[in-house]
Amino acid sequence: MQNTSLDYDYIILGAGLSGLMLAKAVVSDLYFKDKSILILDKSDKNTNDRTWCFWSENTQDWDAIISKKWESILFKGEIFKAEIPLKNYSYNKIEGIDFYESVFKTLSASKQVTFKTEAFQNLTETENGVEVTTSQSTYKATKVFSSILPPERLKNQTQFPVLQQHFIGWEVRTQEHVFEPEVATFMDFSIAQRGNTRFMYVLPTASNKALVEYTLFSEHLLPDAEYEAAIEDYMEALGASEYEITATENGCIPMTAYPFEQHNTKNLMHIGTAGGWTRGSTGFTFSYTLKRTAELVAFLKQETNLSKFNINDRYRWYDKLFLDVLYRKNEQGAALFTQMFKKNDIAKIFRFLDGTSSLKEDLEIIWSLPKQEFIKSFFHLK
């Protein structure tokens, strides 16, 4: 993956999920066979720094790197508990390192791609394109796709509420056999809510091995010790008297209906979380990034002005509604999700969360939720 020139057709800032999916899609499509691509990231992406999970009816494109599939999930609320068969779906886990290695193998086989481990500093739009300055050099490109979200972008606006999906997870190996390896715990709201939306998320790979995450949908982060104490309490409740922590992960994903695409210009587009490619009301990323990447590739075949790429579909409105309720009444998150899973078929829920449901299905799901606060939010937003 070498290019001796400082001029490229495309520069991709960030070798995360969205950046690598875009690069892979471009080099896999003969339409772009003459395009040169530079990928910049401060990391060489050779560590298992995270995991991605997604549901799907067809995993053929990812089977080689899916580390675990579950055919059932557990949902647990205060008044409703169910082990839910996924029917035609599976819930799938991909390790970050496996994803990176798989995509870079594809990119390495292409003469179109150059990858440089350099820290991004700033960019300047010019008459003909964009200049990107890193810690080591300056590069020029016709188009730039950036997955870097400036921290002030959401802090400096007040029109759109911003919650965070924040979590700490432990990979554990227990002495006792306390996990059901074929059932993923999707949301366990039986834990203390403490005025927020809090749940445990458990991905078991054996009866004595699992990823156990303490997750919140709330405005403010917690001290690390509070997440860790919650996981310890949960492990004790499961009956695990002794266990080894083999790996840890943590994350914070903004949940908002903020229109990130307003910052796109003719030659600069924001992708990933920075471009609004994360489902605002849930923080789900993998499937949404697949969808947006396909839409972007199709767009690039028809249009050169990146500011015309529009993702303002009806699901943005749903996210505004849902987030307004969660922002005003954060303690009601458990009740909202409980009603959703209690009153709706799982396939319908997955289609709704993926943005592939029918309008009839959307209305059925929205109508199944506690109505008083949604009516308030409807008129508040209107």
C-alpha cells in the first residue's frame, strides 16, 4: 500500500469502522479502480481494542471473522423477562482485531491504497480540494472523508439533546459455570437504575466465559469505580465466587439526533459517528455503518458535491422523539425498552432499529410505548 505522491483522490481520516468499511467498499468496486486513497490514523490498528455486535438475517460477508453467534437473546425488566428466539436472525460478535486484519488484507492487495500511522492535526479546504496536515506532513486530496468528531461540536449547541451510551466491560473467566453460552443477555434492567437508564449486557462464549458490560444511556459519565462495582455486584448475583478478568473495554458513544451532515461541504464529508452514522436513539453502529457506506458509494457514482449527501430520513424524527423522552425522563428508559420488547415481535424491532421497517411497523412500535411522555415530546418538538 504505497503511493509516493502527496496528491490523492480520497483521504480517509480514521481507520475505524466507518473509514475501513468505506475504503474496502471503494477498492472492491471497479467503478473506482482509478481512485487513489490515503488512510490516516494515529494507531496502527494491531490491537483488539473493541468488539462490534450486530443482528442479521445473512452473515455471509462476515462469517470468516464472526467469533460467536447467538440464536437467542435474553431481555429482563422489572415486570417482564423473556428468552427470545431470533428466528431468521442471529446476533453476531466480531472482535476488533479480526475486523482490522480482514480489511487490511483486502486493502493491502490493492495498489490504490496507502496507509500511514500519523496523527491528524487540521485540514484546510482549498479551491480544488482539501489539504490535511498531520504530525509529519501535509497531504492534498480532491475529497476527504473524516470520522473525527471535534469535541466542541456537540458541546457548543443546545438545540439537540445529547445523551451518552457509556460502558465498561470485563471479559471474565469464572470458576463456576454461571453463563448460558447460547443466549446473549441483550438488556438486563433488573439492576438498580438510580435515576438513569442502566442495564447489564452479557455476551457468553462458554459456560464460564463472557463479556460482561455495565451500560448507561445518560447525560453524564460515572467514575470508573462505579461501573466496576456494578459488574462485581452482578457477578456475585450470578453466583460467581471467583473469576479472572482477562480483558477490559470501555466506550462512550454520543446519542443525539444532531444533524452532523450540515458540516459537510463540497469536498469534505463526515462519516461514522461524526457524520451521524450511529443510530441516535440506541447507539447501534455496525449495521447502520454498513447501510450508510452502501448509500455513500452509490452517491459517489452520481454526484461530486458531498454536501448533497442527505440522511434525513424518518428515523431521524423517531430518534428525536425517543431521545427527548429519555433526556427529560432518563429514569424511564427501562420501562420504554421493556414495553418495546414485551409488545413487539423481535424481527419487527430489529427492522425498526435498522431503519428497514415499514411505516405500519413503525407506528405499531411507537404506539406500544408509554404514551404520555411521547405525546409531550411530540408537541414539544413540533
